[in-house]
Amino acid sequence: MPRIAILPEHLANRIAAGEVIQRPASAVKELIENSLDAGATSVAVQIRDGGTSFLQVADNGSGMDEEDAILSFQRHATSKITSDQDLEAIVTFGFRGEALASMASVARVTLLTRRAEDAAGVVVRIDGGGEPKVSHEARDVGTTVTVQNLFFNVPARKKFLKSHATEFRHVHEVLVRAALGHPERSFSFSSDGEVIFRLAPGTVADRVRDLFGERQLGSLLELEETLGPITLRGFVGKPSFGQRNRSAQYLFLNRRPIQSRSISYAVQKAYEHLLQEAMFPFFVLFLEIDPHRVDVNVHPSKLEAKFEDEPSVYRFINAAVRRSLSSLDHIPSLTASGTGDTVALAFTRRQHEWTDTSVGGVLNVDRATGEILQGAEVAGRLLAGAGPLDGETPSGTMAPVWQLHRRYLLTPIEQGLLVADQHVVHERILYEQIVRRMAGGERVSQQLLFPLTLELPADDLSLLREMEQVLVRMGFDFKFFGGNTVVVEGLPPEAAGANQERILEDVLALYRDFSVQTASERVDTVAKSLACRSAVKSGDVLSETEMRRLIADLAACSMPYACPHGRPVVLRISLEELDRRFSRR
């Protein structure tokens, strides 16, 4: 007997179903894609028990005749791909022709469809991969697919389904993404007889409002950018609208919902520490690219895409989001509530757009690199009214600056009073200096007059070997000797004011506290650690010249509002608030 045999078609279909239909949400996604490809302007979804016992997708699309309705249940049956050229520039959604065949092999499926030119609709019923049963019924133009008892004939698969509530959430997420991707079409969704939403056609903003609420829409920034063959439009959340996970990130490539670690990271990096650590931005972004420049056929569920020039896409998106965020005033401001003896003070992070264009205007962002251009624009915005970077006002007098409790720096600005934490100010400056130097390939090391000899624990020694390449690029100069001995002969210039005997061990300790995965994250984490350990400390006495230099250097930073760990660098007490508290208004 031969050892190799061709699988029977019904068994092959069941195996294929494991890739395409993983849960009720997978079936709903595939059916909605077919509805959209059929030109439907209205899609209605109903489920029961999270979709495990019953799910139905009905549309008003073009429908099918009897021959096509039967053929649609065959594997790889599709009306959307006819040649190699079609595969290289896919613009449809359900193009593989696996969905209906997969569902019919592991569930009881009924398809009811009618074209405009036909007198009656065609009904095709298939139970668990059996032979199709064909009949006719009345129906308006369009298609309805009903899937019952998913995985009834594959117990091993059925037992891996989660609770009805969990499966409902997955289906709901599919509907949200489909509705966001096609705001010009109407969608309705019902679960166990309860209407979850009915969405009328409208704009992307309308759809965001309908799905997430008016308040959330008010926490978003709209953007639209085009660079050559790439267009990006949609909404990004203000930093104050940070989320605790990545679930509220909606990305569409040529209207297809996808997941992309690269693009998500490009957006995340655009916030450049405006978000607290372990927080993530909300976004609804539509990326339009020539279909010839992208491959959407790289994942069984079509959730991923491969870009022809991914670095260019990364830089473009990063720059576009940065430019959108640069329109905001990110400095927390003091607000007071209450009267008489009971007054509550609080700093708010509610971000609003700059209204006074004389305060610097919108920041200029290099579209090729995503870098915010340095200079007087940021300085003017941050220190409006405090004069040029040398600390002199237009009248020639010096803008005063004070140190409060050897911890905070205070200086008057046009809008009131600026309060800065001297440690995080210096930390921000050093961090950007380190990152900028390393990005330029510049290695600077200050040799020590007396080398330092360190005895490190075995785990620190192992970590040091892992980080050696990054640390050497940063300016550390050290050698391994026998046992656990390390001799440090040089340090980065930023470490000049730090405890030189402890700086390397402190950097190792901070590095260990972060979850580091990629090479770029490794460099960023080391830069954060070095900047934190090298910055002036709370309690350090600073001269007036040192304070002025810190304020001036901060104003020249690309992100002067937040430290590398996401904490605010500066706070503002507005003149308006002071006047109000002193009953001047």
C-alpha cells in the first residue's frame, strides 16, 4: 500500500477551515468582506450565543444566479482573481474563495441570494460538507448567509471556543472595524435579539462618534497627508486620551483592516514620550497605497500586509502623526475650583490647539525623516515672553529665573509662570543629545585619568556582554578581565556630572527594569538610563547661568514637554488663573 495519498475533499476542507474559520468572528469577517465586494450599501449581522449556535450576514449586494451560488461553495472558487496580474494588485476583500467552503465543512450553512434580473432567490443548503440542496424562495436583491452550530462535527475544535461573552466581543470587534473602514455604508448588529447598534451612512467622523461617543471624538486630532503615491488620513488621539492596551488602534490599508507592528510603532514613536509608559495611542488611520506596492496575501486571515518599501512608509506615518501632535499645547496648566476657604488646585493635561500663532506656529516636521525641526519655533512656543535663548527680553533686561527648594525652576512667560523640574529638564536634554549623537554615528568617549575597576555579579556581567555593542557606541570604553572584573577607561560626555564609579552599574540596573525586545528599543532604553543617571538631581544647587542654560537647552529640544519616561517636564500657571484667584476678574 502506498504511504502517500491525496486527502478526500471533505477532509481537506475541514483542515482548511482550521486556518480560515477559527471562531464565529472569523466567519462574520469573511461574510462581511464578501458583502462589501458584492457592492452592498447595507450589511446586517445577527448572532446568538456569541455566534456559536447562529450567525447571519445579510446584504443588499448584487446577488448570484443558481450556478454561481452552487459554485461558490467550492474551494478556491472566486470571481475576483483570474490571473497572476490580479494577484499582484488585489483591491477586493474576499479574494481567496475559501470562506464558504470552509464554513460549509464545519457547520450547517444556508445561502439565500437573488440578482435583480431573477424572479426568485436561490437557496443552497449544506450540512457539514455534505451535498448541496438547492431550492428557491422569495428575497429582495442581495445575499443572506446563515451559519448554524459552528464546529458541530469537529468536537476538538468546538471545545476551544470561549464563553459566549468572549465570542461576542470578537464578533463585535469585527463589526467595529468593518464599520469604521466603510462609513459610507450602513451597518446593523444584533445579539440574542438585542440591537447593539444601527449605523447610518456618513463620514469617518460620524462613524467614530457613533461608535465611541462625542467625548471621544473631541479627544482626537484629524490628519490628512499625501506624499507621492502614499496618502494617510484619519484620527489620532491626544496624549491625554492614552489607552492601556493596543485594542483601540484601527488601521486600514486600501480600506482593508490590517495589523502592522511597524506602523503601530511608527505612531507610538511619534508621541515621543508624551504618553506615560505602558500607555498606547488611540488611532483610526486609513493608508492608501498603490496595490502593486503591497502584498495582502501573506497571512491566512489576511490580517497582515507586506510593503514594498516599509522604511519609507514608517517615516511618512511617523512624520504625519508628529506634525498633527505638534498643533497641541502639551504643557499641563493649573486650574482651581471652589471659593472661600475651600479651594481645590489641580494640574490638567487637557490638550488644546495653539490659538496664538505668534507663539511659534505649527512645528515644521521633516517628511523624509519624521524629525521635528529644532530652533526658535519651539523656544518661542515654550518661552513666549521670556525673551531669546540668551535670556534677555527685547527691552534688554534679563528674564528672571529662580530655583525653588533646590528642585524646581521658575520663570515668567507671556501666559503666566512656567514651573520646571530641574532633573527631568536635564534628563530630557541629555536623552535627546545621546540619541542624536548615536543616530549620526558619532562616538565620543571621555577618557578617565584613573580607570575604574569594577567587580560585577555574574548576572550583571552577562548583561554587560549583551549590551556591549550599544554601550561602546554610546561612548563607554571598558575591558573584560579575569573573573568578574571589568575596567572602565572612558565614559560618554553626558556622564561628566554623574557618579562615575556607579554610572555603569546604574545603567545596567535601569536597563534590566525595562522590557527590551528590538535593537532600536535597546538603544533607546540605554539612552534613557544614561540620561536619568547623568542628569542633575533634586537637591543640587544650580547657579543662575546653569538654570538659564537648562531652560534654553530645553526650548531647543524636539519634545520639550515630557521626560523620556512620559512624565511632564514643565507646568504652567496662567496669568488668567492668578488674576481670577486674586479677584481681578
